[in-house]
Amino acid sequence: MSLYNDHFKIIEQRLSNALNATQYDGVVIHSGSPQKIYLDDQSYPYKVNPHFAYWVPMTDCPDSFVAFKPGKKPLLIVLQADDFWHTQPQLSQGPWLELFETTSVPNLAQAEQLLADYKQCAWLGDTPHMPIQWGFETTNPDDLLAYLHYDRAEKTAWEIELLTTANEIAAKSHLAARDAFLAGASEIDIHNQYLLAMGGPESSLPYSSIVALNNHGAVLHYDKYETTAPEQSIAFLIDAGARHHGYVADITRTWSAPGHSEFQQFIDRIDSEQLALIDSLAVGQAYADYHYDMHIRLANVLEDFKLINCSADEAVANGVTKAFFPHGLGHLIGLQTHDVAGHQIDHHGTKADTSDGHPFLRLRRDITEGMVFTIEPGCYVIDQLLAQHGEANVINQERVEWLRPYGGVRIEDTVVMKDNKPVNLTRPGFAKLA
Ligand code: GLY
Ligand code: MN
Ligand code: MN
């Protein structure tokens, strides 16, 4: 039995349980349609509906369908349009084909006919006019989606394999980007080296890469690519991923130029705190507790590097660590970079309490076996946030001026919980190439 077959059985059971709990007859999952740009005849890059890719690892077959009723072999309808302007998807060989009643159609009218017996099913997809025109009564029902989204946090062995490969591709590309940084390349040239190593177009990235030289690393979502290199590149923060059959890698690394040994020590320290935190992860604990723990770890780093005038304990208590590390420790990851249901604490869609003063924390569930998430601590010079503590004199401005030209540091890996142990899916990809 292939890993895919096991995956199929698990998600078939999950969907059957969800339908049983919510009382829908079945589902029709639409892979999505390319979306036209306003007043234009071009489309935005097509992104597959993750519910579709969960079943069939084909990410480039718009207007295709998976139709499922419990106890029946699911139907896979792939549109191979009668259209000479575009390439058409091929039914890529794989174990999925024999598990579906698979058929290709030349137009949507034929797909509609094949789905005639499924009109009592819930439609899952983002093209609202199509289910209405085709006579479906229920589109994206909240109760069914909540059930399905909750389960997606725990990955099957097949999904872990795809995530591992995505991380290997991204690791290789990160090292190509690092080499370009060390050679003095501009941000756009580094970005292009990354894509070249990845072997895919920009539109296949899971998110806009952050390619930040020097103080640009302090802009959390820096998405410009400067076309000229700075006079001196002393620091490089890159947050960039890759996809494999839809599954996402999301990796951040920070590199120092030779001769900046104190900044290198600062990177090494954040890196070792990140690794120690990962080592401490356990099933049954609240993810948020690790986020709070990272604030304590960071406070000690700030104290040791003399970035604060107060004690580590005070830095946590008065919120100074939040000025240096304003984002969350991490998030669920899978078919989406920020995978669904990070704030959902049960199958019914109950939302977690978010009133703890950490508004950007995206994962507030207890850690469970098979759960996959990122761990991505950071520390930056963000004047807007540091200024909020200016009057209290708790921040050592002189040392902030030391860190400022480097921008900041973030280290981000993906972890899966396996046999109640954290398994790092990102580091082996780098280690293989060392
Ligand atoms: N690259 C997006 C994130 O780290 O969450
Ligand atoms: Mn992330
Ligand atoms: Mn990231």
C-alpha cells in the first residue's frame, strides 16, 4: 500500500465523519477557476482549492471536480477543455487514479451532467455563481468546513512526505540565495538565483519571498526587490518557500557577512534558542505556552546582548520583548502557508480566546500527534514599536544603534509531532547539502 492509499483512507474517514456529524449527503469539491483581472482578458495566477489538492495532488487542473458520497467510489472529473490557446492538464499517473472513478470532459456542461446526482451535496469552492447556476442548494457550509478544517491540522504520512520534499527544494534554493548574498548581489538578483535553484516560476511560490539586505530585514513583510546592491551587504534575511504537489515549505534564515562576528553570535543565539524550544515541544501542551516561553528566552538574549537596561523578567512583564518580537511564534502549515483552523479549538468551530495581548499569534490549539507547524522566533529593530517604550528608558539605545544596520534576525523551521516527539522537517534539507 502506498502512502497515498493510507492518506486516502484517512481523509475518506474524516470526510465521512464530518458528513455524518453535519448531515450533508456528500460533497462536490470544485478545483477553482482562473480569476480574471478587472477590465482585462488576463487572469491572476490560478491557485487550486486546497480541498481539491487534499484529495488529488494535481494543482494545475482548473474547473475540475471531486464528488464524494459515503460508501461510493469518489468521482474525479478533470476538465481537458477543447481549447487551442492553453495547455490542458494531463491525468498524471499516480495511485489516486485507481481510487477514483476518473473521467475527463471537454467542457463544463458535461461536468454539470455528470454531477446531476450530487445536487443535494454541499459544494466546496470559491466560485459562488457556478453552484447556484447548477442548482446546488448548499455552498461552503460553515459547520462542514469547521469539521474538515479542524482535522487538516494533523497530517498523514503522505502529507509529511510531500512537506519534506517541499522543504528540501526550498533549502537548496535558500543556499543558492545565501551564496548570491555573499557574492554581493542585489535583492532582485538573489531572488532570481532562488527561483533558478527552485526550478519553478515565481507564481509557484507559496508566498511572496522576503529577500531583505541589511536594515530591510526589519520590515516584517518586506516585498520590494531592490535592483541595485547596497555598497556593503552586511546582513541578509530571507523568508522564502516552495511547493510540492501543493504542500508548502516556509523557511526563514538570516545570514551575516564575514567580519561581523557579534551579529553572527546574535544569529547563533536566536538559532540555538529556536532549536532548544523545538526540543521542548510536547503533545498535549498549548502552542501558546511555547510562544510565551519564547518571549522569556528572547528577554534573556536581550539582556545578554545588552539591548535592554532592565532585567529579563521586567522586559517580559512590561512588554518590551513584544516590541522586538511582535509576530507570533508560528502557525499551522500544509496546503496553505498559514493553514486553516489555527484558532479553532474543536470540530464545531469554537474560537480560541485571544485576549492575552498577543494578537498576532496564529496558532492557539493544543499540540497533537501529527500536527505540523512552524517555529519562527525573531528579533528586529522596529522604531515604531521601540518608541512605545522610549520614556521608560528600558531600551539601550546605543545597542539598538548597533543592531539597526543589520535589520533583524528570524529563524523559521517546520516541525511535525511524531510519537510525541518534535521532528524538524526543515533542517535535514540543509544538512544534506552541507
Ligand atoms: N512567510 C510567512 C510566514 O512566515 O508566516
Ligand atoms: Mn511562517
Ligand atoms: Mn516565513
